[in-house]
Amino acid sequence: MKAKDIMIPFKDYLKPDNTLSEAVNLLKGAARGEAKIGVMGLPVLDDKGKLVGMLSMTDILRAVHPSYMDMMNLGDFTWDGMLESLAKQVRDKKVKELMTRTVIIVHEDDPLMECVDRILKNHVRRMPVLDKTERVVGMVYLREIFFAITKAMLDEK
Amino acid sequence: MTQEIASTSGEIVMGLGFWIATTIFILAYALIIWEKVHKTIIAVFGAALLIVLGIVTQEEAFNSLDLGVDWNVIFLLVSMMVIINIMKPTGVFEYIAIKSAKVAKGRPFMIMAIFSTVTAVVSAFLDNVTTVLLIAPVTLLICQALELDVVPFLITEALASNIGGTATLIGDPPNIMIASKAQLDFMAFIYHLTPVIIVVLIAYIISIKFIFGRRMVVKEDLRQRVMAMNENEAIKDTVLLKKSLVVLAVTMTGFVLHGMLHLQPATVALFGAGLLLLISGIKEPRHVLAEAEWSSLFFFIGLFIIIGAVVKVGLIKWMSIKVLELTHGNLFGTSMIVMWFSAFASAFIDNIPYVATMNPLIIDMAKQLWPNLSGIELLHHPDLMPMWWSLALGACLGGNGTAIGASANVIVVGMAEKMGHPISFKQFMLYGMPLMIESVIICMIYVWLRYYVLMI
């Protein structure tokens, strides 16, 4: 099987100038296959439809987590209400300020092992699928690859 | 005196080697100031070029005490870095900072004063950049809790770290370099620099009280956030902490006694680092060793070789003759010029290459003045001692003048910007420059009073 056989067709995306509050709304209500149950990450496309980044829930967590807390062990000294007030402070930040710019992608004709290789080596859980003209045509999720593995394992033939 | 000096200048042969070394030296310093290429790359390439061109031999660059890399400085720095890197995960630095905020009872100026004092004291024993990197994250957290503008806190801490670093041999790289070249021991710095630094620090705290003290008010419920923090939770590894503190105590005792024991400071530090590596139970030392500031260390290595080359060809000697001509051999005047010139030079350029140049210059100057003396008799000539202290005080404290004067300032400005509170060059200078001038005036009075009036 190839990437295109398991990908979820491309539908929702973010723009670089969306604010974070718009972005979280889209993440919450984005379609995953048929159902609009929300997704953990969305591709960011510019006006010409070119893929310029990815924004995931982890990026949103990172947006509210002050960078000084990365430098020392300060988790024990935070307080109730800190997260909420920081969330309010960052809601007008732009997607382009927080998105991951080096996007890990696959092409639609790449074999599934290539998908697994990229997921494991780059610690991502989803990847945009591009066609030959470098347009986004779908998304490959960890879960779909897992289902492909399950199917192969349980297939008696 | 002037005539005598002029006659010795005949020895300098300004041949091809002189001009090659001088050109590379000037170009390297210009490129370091220009900051387009990383300073370490410039220093390493410049050094390699000088060896390739045969201005200094590899033997001289690697092994000569007068012309080569000062391994005493390199090993002291790297050993202290290793000790700190092993101690960091214990949580002791978080503990100290949180405890300080609670001792201040969450009152803003008290926090500023205590954080500045703690920064100064810690900086006296650890590298200034390390100290600021350890105190600044906690400062940002505390200011967030108290909803205070963090900028005054960060600026006052950077300035305090440069003040504190001046107090001891191991506090700031210029002092390490001066100690190594002038063969001064740890207790000499304690005896000659620590007293004046204590006065400077007290004057500094009083000054920041006037500058920032009135503007800061905090609501009671916000103070409770700080008071609710439990500093004991910071300690993550009690066993390693105890081991580290023992090693730190051994190392500090070693520094105090190194003159008597006839051990170089680098030997003491290396022993501390080796001992802590041994007893810490670390299986694979790669991480703690890799986290040392290799870029700074290679900057030092390259710089030492470049300076060695210009010493060898006589440029530094020529400069020292010019300085003496300028001051007509008046040593008090020379001391004061060295202090003030060092302060303003260090405010705008890196004080490390500056001191690397000034060290041999002062030694050459001494050789002009007392041609019959050599070794310790020359380096520790009673009339020369105030020069070393003036250089140390000027070069270390001068860093406070601008945002680029000291590495601690650069770090703080970078962190403030990342947190969305950019500090402009002008804004930093508005506080830094007057406070720097204040501190140098205090030092000037001190040097004059102690070495030229009271003569003690």
C-alpha cells in the first residue's frame, strides 16, 4: 500500500495570519474523515495554497508555556490561574509565529514503510501528503498506519 | 625617564613579520567588533593563520608560557563549568532563588535587592553568565506571579553579576587571566578587590532603591502566590546535592590555600571537577562535558595565540612604550588611565580580548621601568600592583556601561526580548552607564587612598 491508499482527503487548513483563537476553533471543529470531531494538528497554507507550516496542539501548549520554564525546573512553583491568564495573553498571536516551519511530509506514491520511517525519526503523529505538483492532497495519521499494520498482522493469507 | 624609554624602542624590528602579525591582530579585533562572523571562528582562524605563516611556531602557540595558550585559564574555566553542570539538576539554584523571594516576603524592592545581592555573591564564585542564566528564569517567574515589569529586575541582576564577579580571582574571566599572567593568588584578590567591591555593591543597592524603589507596588493576593511556593520541592536529588556541596567546599578551600600549597588555581578546579565526576555516580560523562561552553573556550585559545604573535613581534612592547611616553612614567596617572580607559573600552568591546592585550602590555611596561628585574620581583613590584588592580576593576566593572559590555548583559537583553519585553541599547545604557561610572569613581578613590596615600 501507498500513502494515498490510507490518507484522509485534505479538507481543513490554517492560514499564517489566523490568530491562535481562530486556530484553536478550527482544530476543535475540523473534520477527520466524515466526522467533525476535531484534529490534533492542521497544515498551514499560504494564499497560493503552498504548504508553509504545521500547527499542532503541542504548539498551542508551547504557546502558553513560558520559555523561561524550559531553562530550569520551575514546574513546582506555578499557581492556579497562571495557565488561564497566559492563554488570554497569547490568543491574538498569529499562527505564523508559532507554527512548525520545517514540515515533515510524504508524497502520495510513497510506500507505507517510508511513512513509518518519517514518523519515528521525526517524532510526529501526522504528515501532510503532497502530490507531484507539491499540493496538499491529504493527511496521513499515525492511527491509519497502525490500522494498516493491524490488517497485515491479522490477515490469514 | 622618558628618554630612557625612548632609547629601548630601538630593539623592535618592524619587519615583514611585525606587519603581518599586526594586520591579522587588527583585522581579527575589527571583525570581532563587527559581529558578522562568530568571534570564536575569527579567533581560531586568525590563530591558525599566524602559525601557518610562521609568525609563531606551533611549539610556541601550544607550549610557551609567554607566547602560547594560557592553559591555566582554559582548565580553570572548563573545570568550573563541569562542576556547575553536574550541580544544576540537583535543583539547588532554583532553591536559592525561590528561598530569596520568600525571604523578601514577596515585596518588590526587597526581591530586587536580595536577588541582586545573591547574584553578586554567586557571581563571585561562578561565571557571570552561568549565574544570570540561573537567576533570570526564576526572576521571570516571580515577576509573572507578582505581575511586575521584569525589565528592571533583569537589568539590575546583570549589573550585579558583573559587580560581584569582580570580587574574586574566579569571578570573571579578566580576573582569571590577570591572575594567571601576574601570578596573583586567590587570597590576593580577596585582600585587594573584595573590600572595594563590597562598598561598590552597597552603593549600587542604594542607587537602585532610588531609581526603581518607588515605582513598584504589589497586591496582597499576588504576594500570596510567592509565599505559597515551597522551595524544598526544588531539590530533586539530595544525595547528589550533598556530594556537590562537599566538593564545592573542598574546591573553595583549595582556592583559599592554593598559594600556600603551591598549586595553580586550575589544578584546584580540575581536582574539584575530577572528584565530583568520580563520586557523582555519573556513568557516561559525555553530557556534562559536552555542555561546557566550548565556543568560549576556543575563543580564548585562538585569542591567546593571536596575542602571543603580537607580543613576539614587538607590537605590544611598542604600545607599552607609547603609554609610558603619554603618562611620562607617572605611575599613579598610569593606574588611573588604565582604570578609566579599561572601563570605557570594556563598555563597548569584549573585555576578554581587551585584557588579553593589556596583560602583556603591562608586563612590557614594567620591563621598561625596571629592566634589571624579572619573574615575581618584576610582576609583583609594589609600584606595579595598583596597575593590576586598576585593570581588573576597570575591565570587569566597565562591562556594565552598555548592553553589549558584558556577556551577562547580552544574555539578559536576549531573554527579555524573547519574553516580549525588549530592552533597547539606549534604555540599558541609561541605567548601566551612570551606575558603572559611580562604581569606577568609588574604585578610583579606593586605589588612590589605599595604594598612594595609605600605602597598605
